[in-house]
Amino acid sequence: MTAKPLSIVVLISGSGSNMQAIIDSLPKHHINAKIKAVISNKADAYGLDRAKLANIPAISIDHSLYDSRLSFDHAMIETIDSFEPDLVILAGFMRILSDEFVNHYTARLINIHPSLLPNFKGLHTHQRALDAGHHQHGASVHFVSNELDGGPVIAQAAVTISDDDDAESLRLKVLEQEHIIYPLVIKWLAQRRITLQSRTVYFDQKPLEKPIIIDANSWNL
Ligand code: GRF
């Protein structure tokens, strides 16, 4: 018997290229998951157009219309929960979430961050990696905790920083990796191979001592 598809709600604020990579990956990699809705806090987010093109309900909940972070988060929770998701995915969602929101979705809320965490939490990660003189940079997929970009990391992909890289060229290199690692982690979640228990990530029932490093061969795992 086939397992029930993992039901997903995606939260975005902008271009939604990671969301698009996930949409494309589901049939391509036979991932047993369905995106029930895409929600943006910005009505003009290009990602909403992408969702509509893919026949996915595209909803905007404008944060500026709410008088507090908590009232916005409550509205989000109400809408998200109407889709009964197994997993909520942050894909370039540029709002800090309240503890209440994060706690409500414990162990079923993940994010992608453009750095090799714990390096460079927060914004402007590419410029900061260059300024720090690093030779490697990358992206991380992690469970969301109450600490900004601080939750348990599931998987990472690294890129080499070249002498001629600037923040934009580095952003594009990292984004290419993001489009690989986010769908792959979702595949593993849909297969119920990844879980979070007491702040520890488990892969195939074994605690992960360190994040999974993803490369092209990882799709064969
Ligand atoms: C990505 O760099 C992601 O790591 C960060 O926000 C950006 C979103 O890009 N969290 P997109 O909207 O998926 O194109």
C-alpha cells in the first residue's frame, strides 16, 4: 500500500525559486508529497504567480495589515491549519516568527538558509562570507527553532569561493545548490526517513551527529 502523500504548505515573500524547484522536483523525483497551498506575506511576490501557474492555491496575508506580530501569526496559523499540513516550508519567507508560531509547528517546520550554519545567521550572508575571507560557503536546510537560523541542521551543500566572486555571483552559486538540497530533504521527509526528536535530527532512525553533506550522488541514497 502506498503511504499517504506528505502534505505541504509553503511560505514565501519573494521570487519563490526554491518553491519552484520543489514543485518541479515532486514528479521528476517521484516524491510522495503534495503542495496544498503557497502563502506570501507580500501580495506582489512573484512566487504567487508561479504557484498559480502550477495550479496551487496562492494566498497573500499582508503582514502590514496586522497591528502586531502575534495577530499576523495567528492569522497565518489559521490559514495554514485549514490545509492540515504535515510539513510547513519556509522558502525565502522574510518575517521573524513568534515563539507561539514556531512551537505550534514543532518538528514540522523547516527553512533553507544561504550559509553553512552555524556560520552567518541572519542577513547578507554572501557578503559576510567574502568579508570573512572564507574559501567555502553554502546552504543549509534546518528545522526551525525559537533561535533565528539556529534550529537543528538536516543537510548542507558547499560551494567554493573563487577569487573573482562577488556577493551576487556567490548568491547564484549557492542558490543552485539550494535548488538541489531542499527538494532532496523533502524527499526524505516524505519517505519518513527524517524526524526530529528532542532537538535531535534522526535519519533512518539514527541520530545525526552532523548535517548530511549533499552532493550529486545523494539522490541515490
Ligand atoms: C534564498 O536564498 C533562501 O536561502 C533564503 O531566501 C532566498 C529565497 O529565494 N532563505 P527564492 O525566493 O526561493 O528565490
